[in-house]
Amino acid sequence: MITSFHLGATRKPSEHAPILAEAQERPGTVLVDSGPSIAGWHMLETFIKCPQLFAYRYIIPRLLARERVGTISAHPGIAAAERRVELDTGGGSNLAGVRVVAGHDPLVLPDDEEEGSTEPTPEAPVAGPETRPRGLEGLAGESRALTLGTMVHIGIAHWYCRRAIARQGHIDYMGTRYTKESSFYTPLQAQAIYAARAGALGQYLLGEGQAIQQAYEKQYVNLDAAFDVVAVEHPLRLEVYGYPFTARADLIVRDRASGQVFIWDHKTAGRPNRVPVDYSMSGQIHGLRWHGMTHFPGTFAGVTLNAVGTGKNIGIFWRGSPAPAPAMTDRFPEMLRDRWHQIRGLIESGRHPLRYPQAMAQHACRAGGRDCVGHSICAFGAPEELREQIDLALASFGGSR
Ligand code: SF4
């Protein structure tokens, strides 16, 4: 089912005064981490686009942090609850390499589970420019779209956490059951805290983020009564031919009438009603579908795109569950395996990460009239200081490349 809504005019973002002063961080109160899944589709998509960009974003930062590169682990939040189950492949031989590392099953919540830890949530992965080595500025993706997108995700996540507790009595977040609304910041508080952490750009975008959040709550305050919220920002992990494949499900919901489970993916977009057309071929959608099928066998009904308008289209929303392209659905595990083979081959080759293969294609290096974030390094070479830091890191592992 596809529905489209338009709220009409909303207040201008500039009319929303920042509430940073009111939003004090409180130890023990959860700030939902909406960060990326580090062995997920975005990483593989980057590699597919350009191995050199993959090195900039995933290999070099890890080397500079003095982490041995060779394995890329899943989100740490799921490690403690991992358990393996075999995937019912239905006899499909090409799926033989897929195993499910189910992690925490949010559909099964023991009644005697404890209220969540009072430990503060790890900080959202926001790195200030001063914390990154020269030459990698911008590679962390501090664009307007990413910062605003994270802010909107955080607001929506907190809204559903608190609504779920109010309506259902509990919510699952990162494998922990919470039963008190006060365990979570309000959406506006959470956005303001994130904005403060995100620096000047975050604070600049806070008014718009709050306007979007308020429009969202107004739009869906009654419309979202048809489903139960199963989990928020839930980490999922598959093992495909021995390789990890992780995802963060923005929201997992269960339809109250049918019992069907949907994985939602929030999308902030300047033109939200144009979002879904592109996704039937999307590896992200195919990946979430595989997670859904394997973690919720028999009840999974699809991936829902929850598009949220930004900029001039604040107050415009779109939801739909586009089907993945049928001829691509069963090839996804093999595609993952093949990409991981290539990644492993590059890492094990000992090749210097500044010499990884480059796309050398205008559509990748200068997409949509904008330079790739790695353009200056590729075009003019890495600054000497960055080179030295990488070489030092490689030497510290005893490697010469
Ligand atoms: S500029 Fe081109 S070659 Fe360099 S990282 Fe970007 S896509 Fe790859």
C-alpha cells in the first residue's frame, strides 16, 4: 500500500529557536545511536563505487586509529547476544553459504528481562574536523544531508521509543528492554544534544530538524496506531559464505491485524515522493529484505520506505513498500561473497591503501556535478603529513607496503 500526505505550510526552520540550553545530557538517559552498521551495505556500496574511496573511508581511518585491518566486525552492540541458526534455504543451492547470526530476536522478549542498563549510551559517531588527520577532512561525510538525516533519524527513533513504551509498556533498543519513557530523551532534546555534538553544522540545522520532527509527530500521531513497534535502530547480522553482513533496521514494526513484520528505512529527501522509484534495484533494500526473511521467517512482509521531506518540503511524507527487482533477489548472497573476496584480496595483498584501484570514471569522481569527497587526494596526491601517518601506522603492525 502506498500513501502520500501533505501537511501544507509549516513554520520556517528559522522560527524554531535552538533548545540547546534546555537539553542537558543526563547520565543513564538513552540517546539513541543511529550510526551506520560498519559491515553493512553502505560499506560494500562504497567499495563497489570505488575501492580507493573505500580505502579512504574504511581502511585508512582504521590504520590511523592503530587498528589492525583484516576483519571488519559487526556493530559491537549485538556481539553479546549472538546465536547462530541455520537458514532454511528451501533447497536453493546458491544460498548454501548463508547463515544467520540472529543476535537478539526482538520478537522474543522474556518477561523477566531487566530494565535497560543505566550506563550512558555511547556517543553518536560525530568526529570534529580537529580530530581527523589533514587530508581526510570531509571523508567522514559531514555534509548537510548526512547531518540533517542523522538528526531526523534520532528524533524519529526517540519518538517511537517513547510511544512504544506508552502504548505497549516496553521497547527493545539494542537488545535491551526498556519500560520507562523517561529512559529516553524527548525527540527535541535528543536532536539538540546531537546538534551540540555535531558542532556548527549541527546547530545550524537544528531548527530545520525540529521543524521536521514536529511535522512528523503531527502527521503520524494517530496514523501509526495500526502497528506495534518491535524494535528501534535494531542491529542485524547475517553471515554470508563466512563473511559478515550487518544492518541497522531503523524501525521494526508488526501489523496488529495481520501479525506481519516490516522493516522500515527512514529516508530524508528534498523530494520525498520520488524516493521509492529507485529502490527496487537497491542493494540496501535487497540486504534489508534478506535480513527480514532470515530473522523473521514466516512473518516478514517487506521493507517500508518512510520518506520524510526536508527543506522546502517539510511536512511532506511518503510511505511505500516497493518490491525488490525479482531477478536480483536470490543473487544477493553471491554478490556479497564476491565483493568480500575482492576486499579480502586487496587487504591481504599488502597493497598500500593510497594505491588501491581507483574508479577513474567521471560519473563516480564527479557525480551530479559535485566532486567525490576524495577528489582532491586522488587528483593531487595525499598530503605528506597524511602519508607519513599511514606509513607509521603500517610500520607499527610490522607491515611494509
Ligand atoms: S575521486 Fe574518483 S577515484 Fe578518487 S576516491 Fe573518488 S571516485 Fe574514487
